Amino acid sequence: MKWFQIPLGVLQTNCYIVESPEKNCLIFDPGGDGKRLIKWLTKRELTPIAIFLTHGHFDHIGGVDEVRDYYKIPVYIHEVEEDWLTDPALNGSKFFKMQDLVKMKKADYLLTKEEAITIEEFSFTLLETPGHSPGSVSYYFEKAGFVVSGDALFQNSIGRTDLPGGNHKQLIKSIHEKLLFLPEETEVLSGHGPITTIGEEMDSNPFLNGF
């Protein structure tokens, strides 16, 4: 199982492509530049089978419809943020006074609880990690040794909690109870910035000391 990091959109949000040996792939957080992402997937001869969102902020969803419509694939988001795809006031594009408000079609499937998910040859675990936003989730690929954490945990930092629905105490709790329990060698595929590991953040992340 391979993964690739592709920064997309106005904030260069990290989109992740998880590729199987069969050349199928899952897309996590296509934040914009849909045509560029499609061109990249075509060049690599990959067949996307689904889009999974870590949360519904505008910089993580901006390319959803273009990619979904091109490949005719479903989109998944946590049920708490069901309306964020369609509402600029919720997804933040109105809050940040974006010139083009972000409005996507509704998700095809709603994630409702922590559980193991299998879709064709892909198997991973959904972890609820709210705090940055109320419906933030992470996707843990145990066998491959990585977690797609969205904007929960970054290298030497954590997600901001000053946006509507954010909760600092809840985010710290999510990180400690859901992410820091993963093996220390687990790679953390963050929504912004470089890749890190659980062990590195346990040792050096200043936001997690003294919990």
C-alpha cells in the first residue's frame, strides 16, 4: 500500500492518495485544483474508488465535486458535518470572505461511528477526533503504518480551534485518547505541512506537554 501527498488549493492543503497494488486508490481531502489532481491520477494510471474527508472546511473540500463527477465515485464525511459541504457559512469560505464561496453537493455516505471500514481491497479504521471541528475524523491504516489525521495533529503543532465549532480541550483529548495510543512509529499524514510520526509528537510537540 503506497501513499502520496499532493498539496492542493488556495491554502495548499495536503490531499492524500492511497494506492493499492491493483492500481486502485482512495482520495483523502481533495482541497482544490481538481483538474490538476485528475491529471496526476491519469498519468499514474490509477482508478479512484472513493473520496474520504477528514472534515468539511473549505480548504479540504474545494475539489470534491470536480473529482467526484469525473470519476463517478462516492464521497464520505462524518454525519456531524453533513451540511458543511453545501453551506459556505459552515465550511468557512464565507467566514474567510473567499471571493468564490465553496458549495459542493452533499456527500453520498455519512460516517456515523468509529469502526473498521473495508472498501474493495482497502481496510482501515475510522477514528473520531473532534476539536478542530465537531466532525473531524482520522483514518488509520494499521498494516501500512500511517494515519490520515486531517487538521487534528501537525508536526510540532495541532489544529486551530478558533473557528466555529472548534474546541481546544476536546482536540487535546482527541489527540491523547485516539492518536497518541497508536504505535510510535505510525506516520502522521497531516492536513498541512510535513509528515511526522506519533513518537516524534509525543516527544517534542509543545502543545501536548502537561496534559
